[in-house]
Amino acid sequence: MKLTVLVKQVPQMEDVKFDMEQGRIDRSSAGTQVNPFDLNALEVAVRLKESEGGKVTVISMGPPQAESALRKALARGADRAILLTDRIFAGADTKATSFTLAKSIEKLGNFDLVVCGEKTIDGDTAQVGPEVARMLGIPHVAYVSSVKKVDENGLEVLCEVWGATYHKKMRFPGLLTVTKDINEPRLPSLKDKLKAKKAAIEQWGIERFGDIRPDRFGAKGSPTSVREIEIPEEEERKGEIFKGEPSECAKFLVNKLKERGILRE
């Protein structure tokens, strides 16, 4: 199988700060990590490679330092890594990001399956995977929680959506977006880490995309932008303790719910 996984380097969100004027995350304000959902996607692809044979290519779009995310993917079983990096790609919204990723997949040639994480923890839109599938003109299944069966023509998966479970079939080539419940990503060995540290990372810039107009990429190719970032103030929670007989406690609770308009007479 020819498998492609899309990965993203994201900030450590518990430490990150926001650029309120630009409406963006200040990515220099915190450390980085591989988007956790993408590690689940990578694990799906590597397990398919191990069971069905084939190669896994990982693609990421970002600044040169995003190489570290790709090396972590190589240490976990990927065979080839490509970094899409160019100043023209900067400032992309989900549409421009999806366009760049889709065109890079087209440049790779024939493929069977693209695997993406359900969403990223910085943007949290869950849009890129489905948009890439649409731009490639291939079927996709979202919120995949289990891969049940694979053959040369396609696969069968389970999807968890709003408390319901769906059994779906998809023919190749296609794209999956997977949830964190699908697996437990493996930890790389020291040997694999050292091997990945020395591995070659391909870097693709705007010139790789031939005669595609530069204004299709990055900020110029983005029809949407963030208007405002607002961080809500934390509300202090208040509690009351009432002690008494069960009937008295129940009466106290009912009265409190009525006072707040939660229960009506």
C-alpha cells in the first residue's frame, strides 16, 4: 500500500500566548509538539504497512523547524518525510493549507490512502482532512474509531459520531480522519530515534508546484481570516454545603433550583 499521513507541528497549548492584534497564535511563545491526533493517524498507517506491506510518507507544512515533527514521525515508522516550507505558504487558512497539501499529494503520484488526525489542537476546526479529500476528488470518512477490514480494493471502518456508531466502506484511493480512540501511538526506540535524526528530510518550496499561481497559497490564497481573539474571564465557582436529613436536603436543593430558574413550579 502507498500510504500518506499529514502531520502538523503545534504549540504546547498550555503555555501558548496569543497575538490579539493579528488574530493569531504566537507560536514563538511556547514549545512545540506533534499534533496528538496526527500521531494516531500515523499509527494507523504504520500498522497497515506492517499488515499489508507498503510505504508510509509523512507530509507537513510549516517553517524549517517543523522538521523535528517529521523526524518524530520517521522514528515511529514512517519511511519518507516531506516538509512544505516557503514564506509564500505562511498565513494560510484551512482552504489554502488544504490546497497546498492536496497539490503535494498529487505530486507524489499514485497513492492508496491518506490518513489524517481528526483535528489539530491549535486550530480545532477539523476541516483540513475533508477539504484535502474534496480537492483530490477522492472519498473520505471522518471520525474513524476503528479499521475493521482491509483488502486490495478498499477498507471497512467504524465511525463514532454524536454517540452513534456507523459501519462504513470506502474504496481506494481515499482519505480517513481518525479519532484519538482508534489506538495508542507507539513510543519509538532509541535506535529508531537515532536513525531518524540522521534521515534526510525533503524540503519543497513554491517552485515545486510548477505553474500554479503564487496567490493560491498562503495568506493571499486564504479567503478567511480571524477577526478577533477573545479569552473569556474565569468565573469563580461558589458552593454551598447543607447538612440534614435526606428529605431536608432534597427540599433545600429543590428550592435552590427554583431560585435560579432551573426548576419551575
